[in-house]
Amino acid sequence: MTVWRLAVREILHRKLSFLLGIISVTTAVACLVGAKTLLRADRVITDHLMQAKQSEVEVAIAAKEESVEQAGAELEDAMRKHMKGLGFNILILPQEQSRSEMLLNGMTATMPESYVDKLGQSKIVTINHLLPSVSRRVQWPEHDREVILIGTRGEVPIQHRGLKKPLLEEVTEGKMVVGYEIQKELGLKVGDSVTFRKQDFTISEVHPERGSTDDVTIWINLKQAQELLGMQNLINAILALECDCAGDRISAIRAEIEAILPGTQVVEKFSQALARAEARAKAKETAESALAREKESSQALLLREQQGREHLEQQHAGFAAVLVPLVLVGSAVTIFLLALTNSRQRTEEIGILRAIGLQARQIILVFLSKAAVIGIMGGLLGIGLGYWVGWSLGGLSNNQLDWQLLFATGDLLTTIVAAPIVALAITGIASWVPALMAAQRDPAAVLQGG
């Protein structure tokens, strides 16, 4: 009788022992494969969740960036409109105009009125709102007092930029705008008629108190002022508003204007320019701060989510690190006890087999063959059961992508391939000692004892 026939007869004769052995090995392998599958599923789920959260954060940040950009633009536009109330902050003067003389006695030097049209037709980008003007400190003979006379026409548009809403409304011919002190001293009001140097004007507007030279200034149409002062086609200055240039604004403005209008100089009204720059910087800072807070909050949310998932994975890994060795040891002990019990129950049968010529090596092979069958069957069943349990508990969806991600690193595949080997090792090692003990008994002693 061959060793395999003896092993098969042994399996058929002791079905319960064989079944218990398979259950024990199946449980051990299922625990090993299931734990590895669950840990891989945790990683796949974590990757899914983090990708989803990352996408949500990116969408939220993109929306916030758009919202902040819009809010920042609106805020900056509101600031810009508010700052426009400060008035023109760039003066373009003739090169020969002394600034000390201008501050003490007003503007005296002149330049062609055509300069403003030349600027308007240029490609200049550093200034807006061009306003030509004449300005002189003169006597108002009809009221025997000194005033500042400013003649101005409508703003000259910069052609390549299109029309913009003017900062100041044009003073039409025959109209006059007066400052606060003049209005107060002369008792003027809108609609009154006055005579200035033998020309009649109607008061179209009265400025409120400003606490500056504007309070002692009268504004009339540029053409009429030029005629009164004998300055036909001449102006004293071009007023402008700086653009939203970054960096050294005044240097850029001077360089660009000097290239277009040689023989002129540029003066910046510092306090007004600084107020505009601070307003723009504040608007930008407010928008950037809001966006930075949103990004920081989003990153903190991602970090908390990542840490939560890692903590869960660590808990599962710690539990598996304890459970799997215990189950493997328990399975090996069970196989050992079943093999030991089997060898004792078959003492007489083993003695007879030895007496008829079966060698000790063959007796050992009978036990190990049975153990090998238990290991192979239990290992295959354990792989299927463990994979199913790990997949189910891991919460993965039944799609090809998740299946591919599960095996992406090769760790799980290695465990599955190694599982039958582990099962054979468990059953082989656990059955070796009982098989060796049974094979080494003296058949004569066994039969005499029987």
C-alpha cells in the first residue's frame, strides 16, 4: 500500500479531525489575508477621501480666489473713486517755471495749449484725466480785491483708452465757479450775475469751505481766461491723475512725459499721491489676507482629515499586528494537538504497519501528506475568505479601479501568494513532532502493549 493511499484512507477515516484542521488553517490564512486586504483598503479609501477633499478645497479656493479678486477689484475701484475726490495730483509745467515762484506768486511761465492734445493722442499709460489750465493771481477791479483766476476747459481724453468720466465738470463760457471765502465776502449765490474785468458771468456753482487756496479762487472757461490774460493758445499747466502704477510711480511718469513733451517738468502732489497709494495697498492687502486665511483654513482641514485617517490606519494595523500572530499560533497549536491525538489513536495501526515492513520515513510521510492536504485546502479557502472579508469591511466599491488600486503596491499580492506557503509551514511544523513520535515507536513494544 502506497503512502498516498494510506494518507487518503486516513483522511476518509477521520473526517472530523481533517475538517477541524482545515477550519483551523482556513481561519489563520483568512485572518492573515483579510488583515492585509483591510489595511490596503484603508489606504485606498484614504487616498480616495483625500483626493476628494483636495478637489473640494481646490474648488473652494478657486471660488474664493474669484470672490476675493472680485471683491478686491470692487474695493479697489471704490477706493479709487473715493481717492479721486482728492483731485488731480500731477502737474505738468513748463521747464522754466520756478517752483518757488509758483508757490509764492502762482504760475508765470507758459507753454502751448497744443501740448495737452499731443498727450491725449499719445500712447501714454502712466496718467489719466488731462486738464489744461491757466492760473494767475489777479485783481478783481469791480470788487477791489485779489483773487486767483483759473481758466479751464473740459478734460482731454487719452484716445487709446477711450472716454472716462471727468473728475471736474467743464466751466462753460459765461459761467463762473467761486470759492467759499469769495462767496462769503461778496454774498454770492448760484444764479447771481457778476462782472469780472468788464465781462458778465453767471454764478453756476459755489464751493464749500476747503481750507486751501480754492477758497479764494474763481474758475471760468479757459478760452475766456486766455482772452482776459492775453494768453491766447497758451496755458500754464496740465493737471493729471496718476495711474495705478507699481513701484517708483513719479519716475515712470516723468520719463514717459518727458519723452512726449520735451521742455516740461512734472510735479507730484505728495500727500494726495501717498493717500492713493496707501488706499490701493490697503485694498490689495485686504483681499490677499482673506485669500490667505481661506487657504490656511483649507490646509488645516486637509491636515486634520489626513491625521484622522492615519490614526484609523494605525489602529487597524496595531490590531492586526496582535491578532494575526495569535491566530497563526492558535492554528499551529490546534494542528499539533489534532496530529498528536491522531498519532496516539493510531498506535496499534502504526505498530502493525511497521511490523509488515513500513519504514519510519513512510509513516512520517503519511502524517505530513495529510498535513499538506490540510495546508493547501485551508490556505486556498483562507485566501478567498480573507480577501472577501477584507474587501467587505474595507468599504470598497465593486469597480475595476478600486481593485487595481488594492493591488497597486504589490504587498497584497505577495501576501496572497505567500499564504499557501504559510499554511503548509504551519501544518508541516505542527504535524512533524507527532509524526516523528509515532514513527519512532518500537513496533514490537506497541504490539505487546496492545
